[in-house]
Amino acid sequence: MKAFDMKMVRLFIIALLAAACGNHARAIAQELKLTKDNVLETQGLSVLIYQSVFHPVFFDQKLGGIEIIQHDERIATDGEIRLLPTPEQWDSVPRFKERHAGPLPDQVIAISGYPDQGLSYALEVTAEPGGFRIAVNLDRPLPDALAGKAGFNLDFLPTSYFGKSFSFDGKPGMFPLHPNGPMLRDASGRAEPVPLATGEKAVLSPEDPMTRIAIASDHGAIMLLDGRDRALSLRTADCVDGLQIGICKQLRPARAMFWKLATVR
């Protein structure tokens, strides 16, 4: 399947995201641990940090940045700073520089940025009880030209969530099967989807421990966008104007008790 044919949902999250994910996640004592390949891993959950990069020719192939594999299914990819709410395949992509283990236990740091835009930063992914934290530390204050544009995107695979519910600040909703939501034009004339939901706390698929993931924001809104008319996405707002610490968030995916990887015979 060609990368641009993949229908993805992007979750854009700005600021600190933290949440409790339910009894299934809390019941498992084993937490994420850093492997020799710089992957955060535990039973039923793997977090990949730049195991694949954005392509210099084909750009966004839905394989870059931060990826989440939950119960042997890739549920999210392309966790990175992007310059549009719902970027398409040929829109600007960040340039990965290097990845290494961080100074904290079970931490991975990836250096990335947009050199032509004067934006460089470190993506820090750190294991925490029940999940992991993503922090984006800017090398310098956000350029004025990127205020309101740069934000952290995380694409969720919609086939894992069709027919399931979500909750934003306790208000329920359903993931749509078809990409027919309302669109609005921004100042440049580009059509962008209207958020399906916004809030400071979000839970995706609360009824299903196989795909449940909880997110919360200390400040700033979490926005859920269905951008399939352009590229199928969820997004957070901009990169916190002028601050060197641009984004910090925590995600807590559920892990079903006693889940084991199926053996192929």
C-alpha cells in the first residue's frame, strides 16, 4: 500500500498530557524499559523513537517520528512537530539528526528540526508509571513566523478506532466511519477540518483495553481532528510561543492483563 493511501488519524497535543488509563494498565507492575535498540518496551506495549525517518523524496510515508505498538498492533505513528494541523504527504517534514539514550533511566532523546525554518529541538521520550512522557525542548524561542503553526502531531490508525468512542473532559463522542465532517478555510485559504472534540483530558477507546489510551493536558487544549479529506489527523495547537520548553505530555496506553503475543506455528 502506498504511504499516501494510508488513512491515518493525527492527534495533535500541546502542553503536558497526563492521564489515568484504568484498572488494566494499573494492574500490570511491569513498566516500559529501554532496550539496546533504543525502544521503550514492555508486555503489550512498544514505543519506537525514530526507528524510521521521513523520506527525503517521498516525505511523509507514515513511518517516522514516534510510533506506538499496542498489543502487537501499530496504533499510532508520525509523532513529531509539524507545521500544519493536517499535513499531507508533500508538506514539510522535519529533518532527523540523531538519537541516543537520555540521562534519565529508560529515556530516549531524538534531535530533529526544520533547519530552513530556524527551528531545532530535542524530542525526549521517558518511561513513567503506567505509560510514558514526551517532551519537546526547543533550542531557542519559537520563531515568530511559526507561532500558531508548529504543533506536535501524533497519527492514530483509524481502523483501530472505527465504531469506538472517545471522551474529552467527560463529554463522549464516536469516531466517524466516513470522512465527511465540516471544514473551514484558514487565513491562507487552505481548507482544514473542524475539531471533532477539544479538551484538557482525553481518553480514546475507553471501552476497549486493547486500544485504550488516555491523555491529559496541564495547559492548552487537546484537539481531535478527522482530516481524511486531506490526510486524516488529530492535532494540538501551537508550540507555546517564545518558550524554550515547547511541549510536554504524558500518554498512558492500556495493557490488557495476561495478554501474550500469539505464536506462529
